[in-house]
Amino acid sequence: MIAFDVCSSGLPPGHIRVSGLVLDGVDNVTLKDVEGKETLVPVQENGFTALATGHVAEMEWAKEGVVHKVPITYSESIANSCVSN
């Protein structure tokens, strides 16, 4: 399970918050943006949350030698054009 926030008033400009749950035994996840930048995020008690920059496009994690990739899809315009109050 994965959730993301691109327009919260509490986020710095150009950031996305990605949170999720993974299976027992997964120690970290990797967030990948559209430019190929990777961010390693530790997992604690099967959960993680990270504040990342750029247009994050994928989450990847591995268990028992099998790599799992989860696409993160949202409009680039949403990430760049959120209205500030």
C-alpha cells in the first residue's frame, strides 16, 4: 500500500510526501524520480514515510531476492501548480 501527498500546505515547494506499508522483512524502499535520482528510505515496523523532491515516479523494494516495483502516478502539473493559501 502506498500514499502520496503533493499539495499539502505543510509541504515545502517542489516536495512530495510518500508513505506506505510493506511486508515483514523489508528493511527499506527506494523512491525513484523521473530523472533517475534514487532515495533510500528506511522501513520501521512495516511502514515508511519520506519527504522527497522532484517528480517521484516509482517505489521499489525487495524481499527474498525478488524486486517489486510500484508506479507512482500523478500529474506533473499537480506537483508544480499547487495553490498556496
